[in-house]
Amino acid sequence: MCQDPTRRALILTVLATGACVASSRSSVAEEDLPGSNERPQKADVLVFSEGEHAGEVIKPQDLKVGGPPVRAWPKDPRTSVIRKGSRLNEVLVVKLDPAELDEETRSRAAGGVVAYSVICVHTGCPITAWVKAANSDKDVFKCVCHNSEYDPRQSAQVIFGPAPRRLPALPLEPDDGPLTVAATFVGKVGAQQAR
Amino acid sequence: MALKQWLLSGLLASTCLVSIAAAGPIENYSPVTAERLKNPEPGNWMHYRRTYDGQGYSPLDQINTSNVKNLTPVWTFSTGVIEGHEAPPIINNGVMFVATPSGQVIALNAKTGDEYWRYKRQLPEDLFQLHPTNRGVGLWQDKVYLATTDDHVVALEAKTGKVVWDTKVQDYKKGQYLTLMPLVVDGKVIVGGSGGELGVRGYVVAYDAETGKELWRTFTIPGTGEPGNETWSGDDWKTGGGSAWMTGNYDPDTKTVYWGTGNAAPWPGDTHSGDNLYTSSVLALDPDSGKMKTYFQYHQNDSWDWDEVDAPMLVDLQKDGRTIKSLIHPGRNAIFWVLERKPDSIKYVAGWPFVHTDVWKGIEPESGKPIVDPAHKPVIGKRVEFCPSLWGGKDWPSAAYSQKTGLVYVPANENFCGGFTGEKVPLVAGQLWLGTKPEDIGLTPRPGATHFGELQAWDPATGKKAWSHNFPKSQLFGSVTATAGDLIFVGGTNDRMFRAFHAKTGELLWEQKTNSGIMAMPIAYEVDGTQYIAVQSGWGVDAQRIQDGLVGKVPGLENNVPQGGVVWVFAVKK
């Protein structure tokens, strides 16, 4: 089967850099640092969570328009603590054509760059795929556990699968500098709880 | 009214509402003894498959082929939970225990549907649930036992739902979780771990039913120095899969538990060379010590994700002029297995493909080893196609055996093939580790396929198919139950139907559309002289995955099956 190069790129990035994630996660002392478990906060910067640039601050020019997304941790610039103490803090960052974004999404973007929680709100799996949507030709986020799809151009609303609500967005400062968090997550991070 | 006083009133009212909503506690509860588990009353369903032998057969015959057309819902109960509801309602003398995804247990009056109590597991918010489901609760004395997806075993007081003990099994953050119904044998609560896609080492573990103390743990993949470890290369055994995530069956006469094990991990066989004992096998275990008595491996060096976790049925089979103490297992690997269970060995008796497969060239007659066609065995760096698909000829949903007809009823999937490209992938604890990209998994209908789901009836003594019922637009992904009324009950299709078939002829006798799709196991029970049929409707997990994989490939496929669990209870209209 011929593979979509952007999809392949994201997956390879995710898988090939898993060891980096693992090694960083093995550092218990680092995870215990004050603030590492706290959700992203205003003025945090975003750093790559995996790959050869893991830990480096992400700038808009590091990203290619149209994706694939990268996975990122928030980092407190004052203490240099990376908030990787909880998997609920990790985000997907993708650069899109600003003209494709709806008004709400554009208001949270840095240029065309948008950020969302990596945790699927259905059962808490990580979102790992950037693929053509089931019902259109657009590339979208996909949680391969149960096939939920989210469109990052429309506040990550659900366009396929069992997920009950959109992904929480992480608003970014609308400038060209390092990607900086403008506000806390919009919406509850993590899977829904039954009743 | 002062604000403070108003708030207090509100809180008190809430408390009262909770009390009013539940009819409990249960006043007259029948303690579950070893003898009752060994010989359950006909009207009860206290095991996963009603009896230790795993046959999924009820001796009740009040509902039968002549009156099933009058079967009608008598009560329903919404669980309030989404995703795949896979548990059979468990019945003990008029009390029904229902387990749901997200670790809930609901105790109901089996006659009226009134709620006694509900236990809600407070799952961690960072939990990664690949298979968000639960397959039921085990019973012993005055307690109810639940295995959870955050990897705990919990004992509840049967009358009230209060937690008696809560034992952590392993760490959910490392991909360990539990989805099965505990098997209870003589005061021991036995469970097996899930997580084969996450780089775990499978195991079966027993806890003291009174205290929750661990009694023994047997790994399904032998460690260094243990028999069978030589079938692994290097350290592959440490993360080799072999999950044990379905309930085992039990032979009280020989005190032997039979447990099915999962596939080797990751999927491509060339990432874990060797036969890979004891993956894709049935293990014979001593319930007192956990010691492995013997085993049979259904196929070696699994490369297709074909776990064999549905434990084989124990059947006294009349074949060739003698009674064979058999193990019967329609496998995910597409082979219908007939084995003989002996004290020190499990012998191959017969095997045949029950759906189309291009993977096997045959079976070695003495050893029972299937002979693989390497052209259809996935490897690293190359896309390989194979039939049936990775969901196999029959996945975890259970077959049933009727003691009246002598037939085995199989929820089969025919005409599905699939494939993937193997990739060498580093393991990250707690993350998917398949050996391929998950979105690269193919599901392809065979050219010219006229149907997919197929309810089959086989004579295990002769290997002849007695009848089959085909489903043109749907997979069949639900467990089967047989009754002495010569009825076969099954859901499993994406049209939300629950159906009854004539056990002897396969004639469709009755059907009822439900709220969602049915993956769970139907049961039969009796209260105050009335027979009921019960099942949970609630689509999700792999039934949903198959359906999503067929979008655009099967014209007219129903792809809009609503989720949400409901317990349905039926009786014959008088």
C-alpha cells in the first residue's frame, strides 16, 4: 500500500522518538520537580517532546504548513521545568494555512499554528495519526485506538468516530516568536468519565 | 431562607434522593459456595459461560422453538455508560449483577429491573484504555469480584456494593490492564492480564477471595531457566505478549483450569523468532498452586495478531466409538480445534478450517501443528496480506455447545482478509507496540464476497457443518448462547438486532431491534417460575473497529450504530 508521506512522517517521528520519551520519562527526579504535573499555564513556552530536538523550544518556522503535527510539552520559562509529569499535559502542534481556520480557531492561533491536547477525549488514548479524513480529503488528527477523528481547523471538533466532544485547545500567543501559551486549556483534558 | 440553610437543605435532599433511587440493600442473598459453582441451579448464571465447562448452555426450556415468537421485553435498564458492553449479566437467585465499561457494577432485581446499588470505579484521569470494557463479575460467598482497566481486582459486598478489598495487580501506566470476568475456584479469585499490544508479559494470578492476598502468579511466557524459555530469542520473552485476558474454564474432576493465551508481541514473527511458548495456546493450570500441568499451542510464532484467549469448551464428545474428554476451540486462527485433555498432556484429535484461510497448508497429524504458507506470514519491511483478517475466523466472542443437539455454534467471520507492513519499532512503556503502524492495518473483503458474519453450527465429532446463517452487510461479533429450548441466541450485527435461531435447523425464529449493537453474551435465567433471556446492548471496541475498517468497501454498510449500554430482559408474553 502506498503511504501518504505526511502520515508516514508523523508516525515515524512518533515511533522513532519514543525511546527519547521513555528515557526522559524514566527520570523520576525531573518529573517530581515542582510544577511538572501542573497543566500548561499562560507564558509557558512549548518544547518538542520527542525526536532529535526533544526539549528545544518550538518556533513557528520549525513547522511545515499543512503538517504533520509535532508533539510538545509546555515548559515554564522562569523555572525551566518541563511539565511532563502528566501525560495529560502533552499537546499536538500543527501549522496550517490561516485561511483554512475558522474564526474561533484563528483567535487561538499563532499565525497558522494551533495546539490541542494529545489525549483523545473518548478513552484517553494518545492521538498518533495525521491522515486523510474518513469523509473528506483533508488531513486530520486521528486516534487509532477507536478511530475518532478531529479537524484542527475547526477547534478540533469531532468529524468521525465515537469521541463525544472536541479536543481541548491550548491558546497560543499570536506572534512570531517562540510558541507561547496564551491561556489554559479550553475544555477538560482527558477521557470522559461515565456518569 | 438564608443561603447557608438553603445549601444544607439541598445537600440533605441530594442524600435522600440517592437513597430513594436505590432499592437496596439486598435483603435475602444466597451465598455462593463451591458446590453451587460446581453444579449451578438451572435458573442461575453464576459463571462467565454459566458453567465451569464453558459451554454457554442453559438447561431452561420454558422458552422454546414453539413460543419464542412471543418473546417480548419485560424491562430494560440504561447503564449510562458508552463503549462496548461485553459482560453477561450474572444471576444468583433473583439478583442480577451487571458490569459495564469504566468499571461499574450495577446490582438489580432480576425480576423487576429495580436497582439495589451501583459501584462506580473512580478511574485515573490519565488512564489509556485501549479496550475499554469489562466482561463481568465473579461470585463467591457474599462477595462480588471485579477486574478493572486500571489494573486492580476489587471485592465488593454483594448486598451493598461496599468495597471489601482492593488489590493493585500491576501498574496501568505500563500498559497493564484487566478486562475479564474473574474465575472463582474454591475461594481463589483468578484473573489474567491484558495489554498484549503494549509490550507486556502475560500472566495468570490468583487472589485469596477473603483477603485479596496474592496466592500465586504464573507467567504465560517462561523466564530464563524455565521450560519453554528456549523457544524465545534473547530478551524477547520479557515483552512477548501472551496476555490472558479472557476467563478460563475449569474441570473440577481433575482440578485443572484451562486458560487461553494471547498472541506474541509485537506482531511480525521475525521480531521474536522461535515458537514463542506459551503464546496462542491453552494452558492447563493447577488452581491451588498455579503450576502448569501441560499446554497445547494452537500455532507457533504468531505473526497475525491471532490470540487464542477464548478458553476451550470442555465437552464429553462421543467420537469413533469412545468418549473423549475433549477441549473444543474454534480458533481465531481459522481452525476448528478438537483436542483431548489428559492428566499430563493435551492431544490433538482433529482440526479443520471453518472459514477461508490462505495461511495454513495443513496440520501435522501427530503434533497438531499447523503448516504455514510463508507467503502469507507478516514480516518486517514488506506488506503481507492474509486471510482471515487479524480479527480471525472468530475473535473473543464465545461459541456455545448444546447438550441436546451435540452441535457447536460459532460466531464466525468469513470473507475478511487483511494485512500490514511489519516495522521494527522501539518499545515505550505504556504505548502501543504493534510492529506496524496501526492505521496501516488493512481489512479487505474477498472479491465476490456475498456475506461476512456467519453463524455456524458444527458437529465436532464428524467435522461436518450442520447449518449456517449468513449476514450480507455485517460482521458477526457477539457471543452465542444455547438453551434446552433448542434455541440459539446471538446479537453481534451492526443492525442492532438480537436474534433467536432454531438450534437444529438454523431457522431464524425471532428478532428484536435494540438501542445499540450487541457484543455481549446472552444469558437465560429463571425467577419465580418464569424464564427470562437477558443481554446487554452496547456497541464499541473491536466490533466498532471492524465496522470503521469497512467504510467505503461494503456498499450499504450500516455505519451509524449508536453507543450506550442498556440491559434488555425478555420473557414470553402470556
